[in-house]
Amino acid sequence: MLEALAVLAPMFLIFGIGYFAGYSQRFKHGAAGLNNFVFSIALPCFIYISIATAELPDAFPWQVWVLAFVFPAVFAVVVYYATRWLAPKHADQAAPLSMSASYGNVGYFGIPMTIALLGPEAAVPAAIVHLLHNLVFLIGYPVLRGDSDQDHSKGTENQRHQNTLQRLGREVVSRALLSPVTISTVLGVAVVALNIPVPDIITGSIELMGATAIPLALFSVGIAMHPALASLRSGGLSIALVLSGIGLKNVIFPLATLGLAWVFRDDMGTGWFGTVLLMAAMPMSTSGYILSERYDESGDMAAAILAGTTILSIVTVPVAAALLG
């Protein structure tokens, strides 16, 4: 565990620097632009370089689809209905709680930390797991939550069904196919698989841009803690639900993933197994908070869980890494 902590300590230190920088209005106002730069440019460059300079895995185990795509969706559904059953007076919080308990920060935290702990050979598995995991929530949550009141208030059932399909199509194209992360992953795999020569000046430029991804991503997450902690201090949330979300995301979800992955560990191989486990141990995604702000009455629940899971991950992520030996 000490070895894993030594690798991750600089990353969490940068996260802390970002948090303290968030007290400055200059950085608060620039947070949106910083996030756009990281997601659209720096992180795709980092992913491309990581893949283009590594060897492709021999296979893409089907079990990864189960662990990174199917299981998070099932887990979220179980949490949703369990919340409505066990805490009916908080039924309106079931959706943000279920997403917060299962949607991990597999981009800004997951990819850099996985590569740092497992080596460059984990670049492709990390990128694939990232894409599958995000498909569940970046597409599924807007489709299920978006414009639901409007759809149910007017139009026939057939029209509502068509509206849902149209939203699904738009989300698949905009969030999956045209995502900078998807494009960079495909380009990186193509360069390696087809042995495409790339001029050194292009590779060097992309590498320089990619080098900014890890510190800027962690820095931006640190800034994002301020609105998250403000929501937690507002007093308008159920502390029991917030603590439940934190425990589900940082403890139950990784352990459940570990149990399921353990069944497939021999077929998956150590690289894929380790990547899936580390990705499951990541704190809640900052994108989850953005989704909740957009599609729920309030994003306070997601923000509070985001803050709690990120702080607790300083302990839980090294523990997960230590389990890999």
C-alpha cells in the first residue's frame, strides 16, 4: 500500500493545490474553460500518446463489457429502487443517488492513476473501460431523465417513444461517437494497429499537450470541490443519504466489482483485471454532478457525494491498488 501511496501522493497533492486555488475568484471563474481544455484537448492528447506508444492488448475480453458497462448500470438501477423502497420520503433523490453511487471519475482520475500504477501497457484497457463506463451515464442518464415531464404531458405514447429514440440517437452521436476521448482512442489504436507513420513534430506537439492533462485534470477537480462542499454545508440534504452514497461508491461498488471480476480474473488477464478494479475504486465523477445539475431539480446531492467520495478516495484508492499486490 505504501508503494501505491507513493505513486498517488503527488496526484492528490495537486488535487489539494487545486482546492486551495479555488478560494480565488480568478480560478473559480476560469474553471469552466479549464475543464473544457482538459476534456477536449489535454486528455485526448494524453490518451492518444499513451496508446500510440504502447503495445495493443492481445485480446478484448468480453467480460470487460460486463464489468464496465452492464454491471454499473445494474448497480445504479438496484440503488435507485432500493432508495425508493427504503426511503420513500426521499424518492426524489433516488436518481441522483443511484448515479452518484456508481458513476466513477474514470477520466480525470481513473486513466492517469491506472497508467501510473500499472504502467503504459494499461493505456488501452483504461481508455476502453473509460468509454464503456461513460456510455452508461453520459447517454443513459440524459435519455432517462431529460424532458420527462414534457414528454408525459403532451403527445401520444408513440410520439413519446419517438422522442426518446431521437434523444438516444443524439446522445450516442454527440457524447459517444464525436467525443474527443473516443476520437483520440480510435486514432491511437489505428496508428499502432496499422503501423501508420506519424511525423515527429506532430507526435512531439501532442505529447507536450498531453503532459498537461494529469496536473490540470486533478487541479480542476480540486476547484470543483468548493460548490460540492457548499452543497454539503447547506443543511438541506439528508446526511444519511449522502453517507450512503459515499459508502456505496467508495466501498460497496468496488468490492462488488472485485467479487465479480474475481470470477473472470483468469480469462481476463492481470492487466484488464487490475484496470477494471482501479477504475471501480475511483470517486464519483465530476460529470455526474454536471448531469444532476442539468436533469434533476437540484445537483446538491450529487455535489455532496462528489466531495465526500473524492476526499475518501485518498485512502480507498491506495487500498484498492494494494489489493493488486
